[in-house]
Amino acid sequence: MPSSYELIFRISFGHAFFADGVLRALRIVPVPACHDMLRRAGLLLRAQQDGIAAYGDEQAVNRLRLHIAESGAPLRMAFQVFFTDPHFFEYTAPPWPRGKLLFLDTADAVADDAGRQLLHATPCVPASAFKDRDHADFEHILGKSSVAWAPVPAMVLQVAVSFGLLDAAESNQRQFHVHFDAASTHSKERLQGVAEVQSGIVDLAGEVEFDHHADVNIADDRRAHVFLSRRVVPMREVSPARFRLRTVLPASEAGGNTRMPNSGAGKGSRDNRDGNHIPF
């Protein structure tokens, strides 16, 4: 990056599911009109591990100022966002509505306690931010062909480049953030291979209680003791929950206390991933 280039704007993504709060599995693509606008202004668009950033030198900033002055309004740069983790929609809240796209605009940004410019008024993306694919806003931003996109993005992001953005004295005023909440699910544990069992799961923090369902047919006529949490538990890449299985087995079988893995999130039939329990 040439030293004469400065940050014009940056968009980052976060997610409550991940231990470090960073969402990395995404791809952000400018729509054709935005790509042309970036090229004509002389901006450099760079992919970041958690989003994108645009840079420009003094000449590029002057071109942007000229375009804004001529149009009498901020320049609107639209991007399509694709989430590349196939499990993204399983551990993300709110649920993605069928036939709708998430739409966020930097013109609606609000500063949070950390000084970030959030693209939603709530701490995490709200359900109200979704719009029908044939909404008039998408036609205005992306053209009439937006309904027939292939592949279909999950999200449309619009950046409003204004005099205020170009004149921002602090770098955090040019840095925008999108934060997703994690979905919640009932934690389910199972114990196989014993005919009779007296047991229960204890949450060491005393926050979650489990119901015991004996002799459950889980698959292919296999039977198991199933323990289901009475309330939903937030999904986490590395869960802070600590559950312990207390078991009293018949004298003919080994018994004792067994440490349960942590609650996590994942696809149905898998029992563990990286040491985390997978609900099914």
C-alpha cells in the first residue's frame, strides 16, 4: 500500500459464536456500479480477514469530493456479502427469513461504547434489518435484475461516502462494524451401552437443569439415555458451560462420575467437534 494512501472506509464483521468475536468466513463483492465507481475514483479495495477496507490518495479523495458536490448527495457504494461457512445460518441469530436479504447502510450507523460505528441501533443485527428480495431499495441500489441474482447473496451492504466521512478527524469514524448474535439450542447429551442407569447432569454453574429421558430410540433401533436441557443454551465455539454427568451404574458395569464435554454448535449427527458437544 503506497504511503500516500489513507483509509476511506473499513467494514468489519463480528459474531458472538466465536471465541475471539471475529467473523472471518465471508466474501464481499462490489456490485458492478460500485466496482465502476471505485475504479473511476481511483480507490483501492482490500479484503481484510473480517471484512473490507477502501483506500485512496489525495487525488482520489478530491475526485470523490467532486462527485459528491456534482450529485448533491453522498455516493452510495453497494456490496454483496456471501457467508462461506456452511454452518453459518445454524449458529446465527436471528434466523434468516426465506426470500429475504439482510440490508445495512452506513448512513444509519450509531457509535457504541467502544467507539465503533455499528450499522444497527441494537448491539447485534436485528430481525427488522431483513427486506424482501424484490424490495424497492434493492432495485434502486442494484438495478431491476437484482431479483434474478445468481448466486444469491445473503446480505447487501451499502456505504454512504459523504463529505462528513471524508472529513472525519478520527479513524474510528471511518470504521464500521456489523455484529451477529449466536443462536441458542437445547443441549442434548446421551449415554449408551447400559441397561439401567441412575444419573443426571449437573451444571457446575447452577444455571441449567436437564431432564432425563430413559431408553430412547436414537437411530437404527439403538437405545440410549438422553438428557435434554430445560432451556436453550447459547451456541459458542468454545462454550463456557461446564456440565458433569453423575452416574450410578449396575454393579456389573463400571460406574462413577464422567466429565461431559462442553456445549457447542454443529450439524446433527456428529457428537463431538474439537471437544465440543454437538446437539442433534
